[in-house]
Amino acid sequence: MLAQRHPVLEEKAARDRAEGKTEGRAEGKAEGRVEGKTEGRAEGKAEALISVLTERGVSIDLASRERILAESNQARLDHWIVRAIRCATVDELFADP
């Protein structure tokens, strides 16, 4: 037996799909904002770390600068910022505690 299309059911299904898409977009935007804020904080900490090292006269080679700027772990960046206050070289900055 062939199924007949029921206009009311089809309309409801279309509304449900549209509602699902809208909810999905909203969730995606919210997740994107959170990710963006997290990345922004990490970038800010990395830049602050480089500023502290530069102001203290600690030489930063390109590989070290790239490592700092690529770091996304905020706890590690916080740890490095504290170490940057006293370290004499980037090797000391990156050394295991």
C-alpha cells in the first residue's frame, strides 16, 4: 500500500526541521564564541609573556617565539609568565620544574 502524504504532518515535519536547524546554528554560534574567547585569552597571555621577556632583555629566538605563540594551554602560559619574571634565558623558561 502506498503511503499518502498528509499536508498537516508534512508542514509539522518542515517546521521541526527548520526549528532544529535554528537551534543547531545557535548552539554552533555559542560554541564558537566560547572557543574564540579561549583562543583570545591564550593569545593575550602569549603576547604578555613575550613582552615580559623582551622588557627583561631575555633573547627570544624565532623557534621559541613560535612555541610561545602556538601554546594554547592557559595553565602552561600562566606558569611560563611567572617563570619569565626570574629566568635569564628561554631555556630556563621552558625547563621542567
